[in-house]
Amino acid sequence: MREHIRKLWTLKIRAIIFALLLIVLLHAHYYSDYQTALLPGVFIKDGQSDLKANLWSVPVVYDWNDDGKKDLLVGSSYTDHSGTSYGYIYFYKNTGTDAAPLFSGHTRIQTCTDICSDVNAVADG
């Protein structure tokens, strides 16, 4: 029973984070003047280079796949020349440790336009 409750709670947390990212992507513009990192003074890298994101990117550090390591979710938006807004959420799996994170590549876990459809947020763990 406890395991079932823990799984439900984990799904709720993931759904809340996912919903917040989508709200920010499609309804607000966020400007940051600081570098986001897992540890103070450490730049986040994707393989050998710094992570790059589009304008109005929103990072969230969270153990998305329940492997005990903090992963990185980055919400990003883009508006094309016709005015259509697109929302993207990228999942960067931490293959290192929390103290020495290692990210190599990303997986797009959500793409939508002005109106997003339902998503199976727990696919693949």
C-alpha cells in the first residue's frame, strides 16, 4: 500500500511540475540574469559544451526518472513569423551524480502550439 501511495504522490509531483512548465511557456515571458546550476558556481554542460536554450527558457532540477539523481527539465518557447507559439520541454538525464552531474544530449518530452494536448507524462518512467 505504501509503495502505491508513493507512486501516486510521485506522479502528482511530476504532473504539477509539467503543468507549471507549460503555463510558463505559453503564457509568460521570463528573463533571467543569472546562471542556473546544480551547485553554486558550476555551469551546466551537455556533453562537452554549455547547454543552449531558446529565449524564455525555464529550468527545473528534479529527479524525473526516479533513479536517485537530479535531472534537468528545460522549458522553452518559440514564436514563428506567423505568431504561432510553440512550447518545448527537454529532458536532460543526469548520468553522473548530484555532486558532479553529467548530461549528454536531451529528449523532447513535450511539443505543442498555443493549445497543448494531454500528455502521458509518465511514459518511460
